[in-house]
Amino acid sequence: MHLRYYAPYYKKEKHLEIINLLEEIKQKHGIDYKEVPVDGLFLEDWYPKKAEIGEYSIYELQLKPYSKLILANCEKLRKIGLELHCEPVSHKFKSRSGNVYVRGTIAVVENDVVLLALNYEDEIFEFLRALLTEGWNLLNILERTKPKTIVPPKKSEKEIKQLLISALSKDFDYVLMDVKHNALSGDKWDPFIAFSPDADIIAVNEEENFIMGIEVKGYRSNRGFTQKANIYEAIGEAMMYLVNPYMKYRGEKIEGSIFDVVWLCYPYKRDFEDFKKVMELTPIGLLSAYEGVVKEPKKNPFVNERAKNILLENLNTFRSYIRGGRKMRKII
């Protein structure tokens, strides 16, 4: 267990005071500390060290995953008399406008798990002075937990979807994400169009009367490891695009799919190795988000031109799902 100082505190004199206290604690109790230079919006010119990490990365990867633990340990220390500001990580380190403020924070860390994080001036010095007096007795009060596996943003489904939306928006009129249905819960719209499972990406080219669907799979945390999404889950959900969506129009159930072609997307080409031969038996194309086409798709044999036309004529009912495209502003 050690202390981590996300330096510098924005006041020079307070920064120096924090460093002095950390050194005293180390000398008196053998509690080590690490100074981590942090990049921020207004990095002070008096601070000589080069930034190693940004505030947003610290918040997302080091603080947010342990929010409950950080809050619980803050409450534990407050119950024994320390005057600390015990708030959720999302309130303490992030403003309502979405800006993140981490520099100056003092954290207690064990095996890369942040057990406690303090960033208000009064609570920082309250804790450090108590630690100088109590030493390990104070730290031993804190609860522990195992480190969580954090999926790198580049390998997450959210990041890959954003990458695809940006690329597809140059060639398609509308790009939709995470599409469920075109009616609010309880409403009876005509037509009623619903996707099961949700369609991750739908790209529409009105002029060419062409609609493409992409099922996106990223990496996930599972029992302490980062691994790709389940193979059979990926195949099953991609296959459903061939017959999706459920469509009811003027009392008639419209059979068939709106998708001319369907893709399955993973981060890298190697992610398809386990099931590439199986997918060769289907018309579904395989796409690596970062390395390009693995297998070109064939035309969906279940595409229904009438279903496509109904969707295209009612795209405005899907406006809440539109994220990009050349004509997106015509509907949004």
C-alpha cells in the first residue's frame, strides 16, 4: 500500500507543503508515495515535470471503477473523526458540464486499486496530518478489493461504434446507432418497426436505396481478464440481421429484412480466426475496425424491398438514433 499524488496542486505553496508532508510520512512511518505528473487544462508553468497522464484517463481508468470503495473508505475515516468531503467520484472529480478535475488529488493505492481519493484542500491536509500522527494504524482501517480489469477504450464497443459512424458518415446519408424500435413504450405507431436484438449500426443511402447493418463486438472484462465477446453470441446476433426487423404496417406483418448486406465487426482480424470458416457459409461480411475487410458480404437473400421502402419513408420516427451521415440534419 502506498500514497499517490496526482501533481501538481494548483497553488505552488500548497504543492510544496504536500510534498513536504509526504516526505515526513515516508521518513516517520515508511509509507511510500509516488508523484504522478498530470496533464490538465491549465498546467502551471512553475511545475517542472513532464505530464505522464491526462485527467480524463485517471478519472475513467483509476477512479471511476472504484467509486463505491473510495466513498466507503471516506465514510470510514469520517466516522473516526476526520473532516472529509465524502461524495461519489462522479460528483467529486467531475463537473455538471463534464469537465474532469483530478490534479492535486491524494490517493491511497494498493495493487493498482485506488482505495481512497481526496482532492479538496482542507481534506487533503486533514488526512495527511492525521497520517503523519497515526501512520499504518490509519491506513489499516481501509477496506480492500481486487483490481478490476479495465478494457482499453480502443477495444471497447462504444469506441468502435464511434469510429464506424465517423467513417460511414462520409458515404451514407444517415447512420444510426443502437436502434431498438421507432415507437415509445406504450405507443402504437403505424408502421411499428422493432429490432431484436438491437441493431448496433444502420447505414442508409437514400439515393441508391441501400441499407447496411453492422453488428459490433468489442472486448470485455471477465473474471479478471480482458477477452473478446463470445463467438456464438456474435454469430447469432449477426445472423438475426438477415431477417430483422419485425415490421407491422397497416395491420399487415411485413416479412423479410431491410438490410441489403450485413457485417460483423471486431477490433482485429485475429478475432475472427475461431469462426471464419463457419461464417464463410453465410452471406455476412467480416470487418476489422482497425485492419479492414476480412470477408466481403454477399447480398442478403432475405431482403424485402417493400420493408426497406417503408423504413425509408418513416426514417424521421428513428431520429433519436441518428448519429451521423450527410443528411442527418434534415431529420434531426
